[in-house]
Amino acid sequence: MEMPQPTAAHHRLEKLVGRWSGEERIHPSPFDPAGGIAVARAENRLALDGFAVVQDYEQERNGKISFRGHGVLRWEAHQQCYEMY
């Protein structure tokens, strides 16, 4: 049996691969009533033979890491849309 191959829609995800950083605004919430400005950093890499991009994310405020997370970005062929988890 031949393995499935990424489509043109999957290849568009490659534009997200790399290291990204920038300023972001944190809106007030129960977790941070004051809100404010943070520095966001993301490192994105291809995964699953080109079918997805995996992201490592961190947020820095006042010189300290205040949040870390992971994301998965993929093409959902049945609904014809990109998804982020």
C-alpha cells in the first residue's frame, strides 16, 4: 500500500515553518486582570511527513516566561479548512 502524500494545501503550511517573535497585547481576563504587553515567540516545524506543523510557543512579560504552550496546525480536507489545536 502506498502512503498518502501531502497536497498543495499541506505545502502551504510550510510558510509557517521557522522562528517567529513579536509583541502581543494581553487583554484583561480573570488570569490577568490588568492585561498588558508581552513578547511572543514561536518555533514551528514540519511534522508527520509534511501533513502538519507543530508549534512550541512561549510568552515573556517583565523579563520572565509567563506562559508556554504547544500547537498543531493542519489542513482538514473534508471541511476544506486549516485547523489549529
